[in-house]
Amino acid sequence: MKNKYLFEVKVLPRDVILDVQGRAVTKSLHDNGHLQLKNMRIGKYFEVEIEAETEEKAELDLKKMIDFVLVNPLIEKCQYERLSK
């Protein structure tokens, strides 16, 4: 019997990569008076639901998806976490 597992995946530019979008939004917010904002990095967020027999299998499948298409490891870093049981 397969169970459903829900994960969140957060993807951000690696720290050594210039985040042009983040800088543009930071500048725009500064120009509109939000001077308390010191830095912003913009990334991607995914919610991924996987059907698998075990949580370990679901996590293995998720890692394959991340490596295949969700993250470019040359310019991005990734975190994931299980949301539901």
C-alpha cells in the first residue's frame, strides 16, 4: 500500500552568486522608504506530494527530482522538509 508524503522544497541562489532579482527588489523597497530592509534573496518554493511505500522511498524519489530538474547545483542551493505524516 502506498502512502502520500508532502514535502516543501526551498531553492535559493548560492551565496557566491549575485542575486539580481533580490537586489532589484531591495532597491525598489529602499526607494519607497523601507530602509530597514538590509538584504533580500529571491528563490523558488515547491510543494511536492509523492506516493510511495515508505517515507525513505519518498525522500529518495524527491532527491532524484531535485537533482534532475528542480535545482541547478552550479548556481542554487536547496533545502527540503517533510510537511505531513
